[in-house]
Amino acid sequence: MVVATQSVNHGDEAYKIALEQYNRAAKYLVDLDDGLIEYLRYPRREFTVNFPVRRDDGRIEMYTGYRVHHNTAMGPSKGGLRFSTAVTLDEVRALAMWMTWKCALVNIPYGGAKGGVVVDPKTLSPTELERLTRRYAAELFPLMSPQMDVPAPDMGTNPQVMAWIMDTYSMTVGYSVPAIVTGKPIAIGGSEGRTEATGRGVVVCMVATLKHFGYNDPNSVRVVVQGFGNVGSHAAQYAHELGFKVTAVSDVEGGIYNPNGLDIPDVLRYVREKGRLRDYPNVDRVTNAELLQLPCDVLLPCAMENQIHVGNASHIQARFVIEGANGPTTPEADDILNDKGVYIVPDILANSGGVIVSYFEWVQDLQAFFWGKEAVFENLERILSAAYQATQHTAEKLKIDMRTAAQVSAIRRVADAIAIRGIYP
Ligand code: GLU
């Protein structure tokens, strides 16, 4: 097997990639005011906080966190919080910009934001993680509210972290404010279906793509999934449920492969018990780099940025790449894959199921009226399918790839909103 690896600085690269994608889309928006095009290159606000956390042994340690609001023309800014040692201001800027395009593309009334703390959450005890989360939430207080900015989970955070943020905010104002975050546990105002939403949306996009290209037998479609966190594990599970053959999955330590298809419910049970894929029995082992290059029909990169790059793109064997992660493909890799005829469904469309159901959660919280899972999934599919069709239509009309088409539609929507509102003062 050919393995090409290339080390990249994910965060700083990510922002360059976000701007490069923007520039590529801007070429198809020549009718827009140049000043507006320039405006949308900038994040509206960037907040950096340095704060202390007391460790369980009494030591005080300093941590750095960020929250970037890229744009708020369409409504409150929306986007996840990441706890990872790879977090940089540039990475958060890129992710915030992608959130603006994602929300605009699927036409939900939000701007884009992202936040993060430079920390490996696995090195903290549960009580230390709670103190870090609460202090970070307190530091963000001036720039979050249900009308201003609404965080959600991302890499390294989860519903429990959201619960601590909701509680910290609520204790400060003196009453419960469930709409301050989404991705909360259902017991405190979370939505049915939010946990599964991103992975499910990835598979909805995969099914739409396969249908478009005339693949009608799920059992003959081999699917490879990179990443087995919230997005990858739910994508693998839903794909398996629909009868697709999931042949490989991976976590940070590496992947497992069975060309005849993995028993995904069993893999999920194993991971729930052991916390990792390593040592899962009776399968071939592959590295994450090898996994991306396995023979398959569909590749679902659901891990993180910069996984498909100039060093490995020409070795990708999949015919379809559906991006569960944010920014998994570099623009150079896009060119290589497009030339090879690989069809890419871009992140801002393919992984938008998460923020779509976050929107439902926020609406339910504001109305204090909750929906059943069926209504959540039905509305998710309706919004996502409409965005998918519209993007495909734009791609065909302008004769461009799906990523550029998605960006063009999203940027136009935000630019139009700004133009209608006017430039203040
Ligand atoms: N972190 C997720 C994303 O990248 C979800 C954001 C949200 O629900 O606000 O789309």
C-alpha cells in the first residue's frame, strides 16, 4: 500500500484554507460590491482570554481560550467550542468563518462563531474540567446570550460541558437560560436527535449523492469512515442501519478494516466499553493515513482539518468524499480530486446536520415547547435536502464543484443581508 504522510500545522493552515476557498468563490460573485467581498474576509470580533484553573492538588495553572464571531448579519453567531491542544486563534478564525457559510447555506438565521481552549481535556479530572469550563464560560459572559452568541459542542467537548456552561450563565443572571447553549443533555432543555444529528446529516448527503449517480444497492457500496467521535460513530451507525457496507473506521490511534464489512453495532459496543478501537478482534489494522487510501466507494472524513492534502490526494481511491469534519480537504487536494473525477460534498453542507438540529434546540428552548425525535429528523432532512438540491443546481448552472457552489450561495446570502441592512452608521 502506498502511504504518503505530510506534517501540517492544522490551525494556521486552516485559516489560509478558509480564505483560499473564499477567494475561489469570490470569482463567481463579480456582481457583488468589492467592498462587501473584502468585508466578509474579516472576523467581526476576536476575544482572547487567559484564565487560571485550580488543579485538584491545589496548584494554579493558566489556560488560554478564544471566541471568534465571524459574522452576525443573519442573527446570533453560532458555533462550537473546542477543547484541544491544537487550538490556535487562526484555527478558531477559520472554523468561525465556515460556520457563517454553513448557517447561511442551509438558511438558518445565524451568523458564524467558534471558540476553543488550548487544553487536552483527557489530562484533567472531571472536577478540573468542570472548573475550567465554568471559568471559561464566565470569561465569555460579555459576548454570549441567546440573542448574541450561542455555543455548542465540538471536538473535546460534550453535552456535560454544555450543561456546565448553561448552569454558569444561569447562576450569573439568576434564572435558567437553556437557550444559551445547544447540544445540552435532554434533561435540561436539549433536543431529541441532537447527538446523532451531524453523523446522520453526513449520511443523508451520502445517500443523496449515491442516488444522483445511480447507486441503488446499499449493500454494494463500501464506506470508509475516518474518525469515531460523535460525528464518525453516528455516521457509521446510520450508514450500517441503512444497509451500507462500512469497511473501515478509525480513531486517533488508527483504524480497523474488514473488506467484507465491519459489524458496526459490535464495534460501537466495544468502543463504549474500552474507550478505543485498539485491539478490536478479527480485523486488519491500518494507520489513519492508510485508511484514507483504502479501496472504497465513499470516504467520510469525520476527524479534523487537513487530512486530505497534496501529499495523499492522488492516492485516494474513493469516488465520493462526504466531509463530516470541518476543513478536511486542502484546496490543492480539492484540485487533485476534482481532476480525478472524485465528487466532494463539502463540509459546510455535509456536516450541517449538527447546527441545523442546534437551531431546532434553540427554537424549542425559546418557545419552551419540545418536539419528538421524528419531527426533528423530518425537519432535518427537509432543510438538508433543500440545501443539497440548491447547491447541486448552482454547481451545474455555473459548471463548478460542489464546494465552490456551496460557498458562492452562502456568501451571496450573507452579502445580500448586509447590503439590505446597510453599512452602519
Ligand atoms: N460544532 C458543530 C459544527 O462545527 C456544531 C455547531 C453548532 O451546533 O452550533 O458545525
